[in-house]
Amino acid sequence: MKNILIVDDDHAVAEMLSEVVKAMGKHPITAANGREGLEKFQKHSVDLVITDLKMPEMDGNVLLKEIKRIDKDAVV
């Protein structure tokens, strides 16, 4: 099963995306901001990241740069 990380500070949006991911037969992992998303990216095997760009603590652009720094093979 593929893990899809959903990072969004809007709980309703994250929940809706989680339901779509589940309906596709994939496993959603949610995070409320970029910092939490980065922690979950490092903790889980993630196949795809869906992120909001404007979030508190760490925005989506910084999150993607950090993911690329950690995983040189990541396509962002």
C-alpha cells in the first residue's frame, strides 16, 4: 500500500484529501504544518507528498526543500 503524506493546516481540507486517498486504496498520513510533516516524512516511508504552501511554523516551500535535502532522490 502506498503512503501519501498530506500536509495542511486546514483540518477540513486534510480530512477531505485523506478520504480521497483512502478511496484510491492508499494510506493517508496527515500533518497540520510543515514541521510536523517533515517529522512524519522522516518516520514513515512516503511515496507522495501533498502540501499546502501557506502554513504556520514551516510553509510548504520550506518543507519541500527540507525533503529534497534529506532525500536527494526526491522529485519536488
